Amino acid sequence: MGKSKSTLYAAAGVDIDLAVNLLNRVKAKISATRRPEALAPIGGFGGLFQIDLSRYRQPVLVGSVDGVGTKLMVAGMMSEHRFVGHDIVNHCINDIAVQGAEPLYFMDYIGMGKLRSPLYEQVLEGIADACKAQNVTLLGGETAEMPGMYGNDYDLVGCINGVVDKDRLITGEQIRPGHTVIGLASNGLHTNGYSLARRVLFEQGGLTVHSQPAELGGESVGQALIKPHTCYWPAIRRAMELNLPLHGLAHLTGGGFYDNIPRVLPKEVGVVCNLGALPILPIFQLIQKLGGIDGIEMHRVFNMGVGMVWMVPAAAAKDALAVCAETGFTAAVIGEVTPGDGTVRIRGLDPV
Amino acid sequence: MGKSKSTLYAAAGVDIDLAVNLLNRVKAKISATRRPEALAPIGGFGGLFQIDLSRYRQPVLVGSVDGVGTKLMVAGMMSEHRFVGHDIVNHCINDIAVQGAEPLYFMDYIGMGKLRSPLYEQVLEGIADACKAQNVTLLGGETAEMPGMYGNDYDLVGCINGVVDKDRLITGEQIRPGHTVIGLASNGLHTNGYSLARRVLFEQGGLTVHSQPAELGGESVGQALIKPHTCYWPAIRRAMELNLPLHGLAHLTGGGFYDNIPRVLPKEVGVVCNLGALPILPIFQLIQKLGGIDGIEMHRVFNMGVGMVWMVPAAAAKDALAVCAETGFTAAVIGEVTPGDGTVRIRGLDPV
């Protein structure tokens, strides 16, 4: 009845049965992410998620897709794949949380040349754990075994969908001169800038993931690079519950300060940031020194220790900082909104 | 102000400015996919899509993620990347349409070692055109340039989200013995089985994409392999408009007949299929002959000319076939539902 192991296909490098077996090992973790709105899987072609209409007046779906980038290659160098699942989930959540959306469900894609255990289960467990931590359902996913592609590498892609009531969308439109810019601390590069970091640290600097340069205070280069992307949704959710006026939020990903903050700025305002209110993490200092990279370039490529910024009226800054502290995030005032042209300037680097 | 071209990052192999420039070239096509529910992009961290609540009583979101697989390598061999965007969009739409969901918005991910033009624009144009053809908004996307990964290859991932009212979900639960199995013709491999096909045709058979074996009647191997995945949503949509009793639909992807049809079968019924009602396309016959592959294996790996099956009451079969014809699809009765154990048997291959 066609149920025999597909041996010819396996010989061509695609093992459907192995994929099913490995998936079964993490099924419990995946099931644990099911919110009540997730309907029992039917047929399994698509995942089903019922919108709870009692909670929304004008529900707006917010979707985003992203990848982990060459941080995956660092994970490969370290044979440590438990964290990249957290990276992709948290990155995706942040990208929609900055618009005020509650993340609802996540779907993953893993592409690899040859399915490998335990790498595969480690990645999926990380995804499921990160989803569970933020009450996000892991609704579906695809694993593509592509012989002849990828070599020993793999790619990891995530897709998030969330919802926000239209009148609670955070748009940036209400940002005005005089508003306060709050930075929420990052724990490292998150998922951006790894191509430059790898080049500077490993090629130019001759370091390995095991190196422990004095600048890192006992931490290895690999440990500093592999830390999972911080998820800021708990702080945003709490601030929204308290109706704090979060007028504009920016997730500092590729493009750093200079490209991300302007994404939410009205054209007639600008932002002036101050360095030093949040520490520039040692890994960034090391990269800057070894690469001979100027400060502007560093702030264009990396988050430099600030993973997210919030723009709030000055009168609300204290409450916003309190919410961050209450939800476990280090945060500080890092700048102010000024009249401007929709761009960001950093005191000490740019003419202010 | 940090607006200079990020030259160091570019030297490390990531060219943010080039990505923006190439994206601008296809902006008009992307904009043309905007449905009224798609809100103006704000900030651009996530895409926004407002659910039209006047159209649904109990909206259930249906999501799916998928890739194109090693069909991308065939596209590479042919330097022909206009169709793979259609592949990923149509594959994703089919995966949720089989549950009755109207596709709403799509997001893409393209991973490559080095951004290349015109490959990149060709892929994105294909995606946008395929979205436009089915009234799907291209809501967002991510292009990841990952130096050191992928070599000359690239990966293409799609994520679709749609909606269906809960009481219109197509679940398979109502499939009963005596129901008719209708097959909708495929135009080729769609997006599955390319690893085996490449091995058989190129490695074992010594063919190239330019070869024109007699079996293909003047078509080249590449032409036969590159045809874009058929999108069956227009037929499903029309059948739903007419309230035809579509009790179970299966999209024949990886796993062919044997693994996909059971995904929607109740455990106490089976399906018996007849070969020959729809033609087995020449490319499948060529692969089978060159690879010395038995019929069961062929029907487990490939769609064999049947891209989708519908299970409907016998009394509705004629109307269902008429809907297929009206919407431009070749379709035929290819089997029947019987008492069974949730599996599929093919007359002439399996004991029936």
C-alpha cells in the first residue's frame, strides 16, 4: 500500500521518515504551545487559529517574516543550536510588538542539505520553548531537506502573526519634539551584524569562538556571540495594559540606530541620542577595536547595547522606565525627540 | 549623519543599499497586490492587514509555510528565475485553500550568499504577479544576504495567511464510502520530488536541462521541470460560492497520493484510485523509465499528473467537474471512497 520506506527517495538524499521521527521527539514541546484559539490540526495542510472576536473591535493582523542570518554559522562553529530557535522567535515577536500587536502564532522553516539529529531537535525545541515563553502557538512549519544545497549549513526562517485593535496600533505619528527616548538594553548582537562580526573577529582578528580576549572579561567570543535575541514583548504588553502612551517603538535590527528609529519618526522630528546611558557591551567594543570601525558605522550595523527604543512623552518616561524594571528589562533614557527631518543624530558622532 | 553607504559592511559581503535599490525596481508590482484590507505600511516592521469583520461570523485564520525545494537548482541550471515566485505563492495558497480558506496575504523570504540582479527582481516579480493573480496581498518579506552560505544557490520560502468561517472549514470529517474522488490535473512536478528527479535525469540518465528526449515530444527536460505550480484556488473558490459539498480536499505535494490523501480521510474510510483517468505526464514516464522506479514509489514521491483531489458525494461529482471546467482546470473522476482504514490504494499497483 505504498507504505514502505521510500528507499529510492532516501537514496537521493531525502528521508521523509526520519523527518517524521525527529519531529515526534519534540511533539510534546510543540503541543505545549497551543493557545485555546488554536484549533485541533485537521488534515495538517494549514494550521488553524480562531480569532477571539470578543477581544477586538477592529482587529488588525500584523505579520512579519525574518531569518537568523549568519549567526547560524556561529552556532555551527560552536555546535550549539539550542539558542537559534529563541533568536528567530524573539526577533519576529519584537518586529510586530513594536506596532502594539500581541503575537498569536508562529511558523518556522528549516532548510538543510541533510537532516541531522540532534541539531534538528535542538532547533525545534528552542523554537517551541521561546513560543511557549511568550504564549505564542507554534502553528506549523516546514523542514526542507535539499541535497546539494547548504553543505553543512542550514537556514532558519520564522513567520509571526499577531493582532492589535486598530485604535491601539503604535504608529509613530504622535511622536513630538520634547518626547523622551528610552533605550532597552540588548544582551549582544541579537541577530544582526554577524557577517561583519565574523569577518572582523575571525578573519581579521584571528580569534576563534573559543578565544577569551581580555576585553570580554572571561567570556569566550562564542559565548558573547551566541546569546539569544531578547524578547521585549513582556515590557510592551505591560505598558499597553497600563495605557502608557507608547507613541513610537523601534526594534534595532540591521541598520542599527540610523536606519531603524527613522522608520517610526514623522518627517518633521528628529532624534538625538546620547551615548553612555546604557553600556556599550564589551563584544561591540572588541569588534570596533579589532576592525578599526568608526562609531557611526558601528551604530549603523549593530544595536550597540540597545535592542529597542521607546518614544514617550517626557511626563510618562518615569512610568515607562518602571514598567521596564518591573518586567525585568534594563532601560534608561538615551535621548530626546527634537525638531528635525526624520533622522537620528548621535551626540559625539554626528553634528548636533 | 550615518547615511553614508555602509562600506565596511558591504566589504563583508552585505550590501544594504543594493537590496533597497533592487526592491525599488519591483515596488510597483508589489503595490499592485494591495487589497483594501491592507493598511498603509507604518514603520515597516510588520505588515498590517485589517480583518473585514462584516464578512465573517467566526473567522478562523489558516496559515502555512513552505519552500520551493531543489526546483530552485533547476531554475539555476536554466538561469530562469521568473517562475519560482509563482511556485511558492501557488503552493502556499493550495495548502490553505484545501481547508476552504481564502488566501489574504503572503510574505516571502529569500536567502542568498550574494544579492544578484536580475535574479532577485525576477523572483520578486514572480511572487508579486502570482499574488496579484489570486488577489493576495504581498504584505512583507525579508531578503537575507549571507556571505559564506548558499554559494551560488538561494532559498525561497513563503508564508501564507488566509481566513475561513469556522462552519465552512473543509475538514474531511464528512467523507463517506461511495463518495467520488475527483482529480485536478497538474502540469508537472509542481514543487516536489526534484531531488529524485535531478538524480535520475541528470546523474543516472546523463541528460541536461537542454536535452530533448523523444518521450517529451519536443519539450526540453528543463522546460518540463520548470513549469510553475498550478494554483487551484479559483476552482475551490467557485465551488464554495456555489455551496458544492467539498467534503475533503488534498493537495498532492511531497508524499504524493499515499501520504497526502490520508491527511483528510476519516480512519474508517479508504480511497481506491484508478490510473489513467488523467494522463500521466511524459516527464513522469521518463523519470520512471530512466530510474527504473516502480509505480508505488512514483506515486509516493510525485503527483503523477494529479495536483489536487476533491472528495464529494457522487451526486455532486458532475457539478464539481463543471466548476473545474468553468474555471479552466482539467479534471476527471479518478477514484472512489470505500470502507477502509484511512489509506489509499491504487488499482493495478496495490491489492484492491
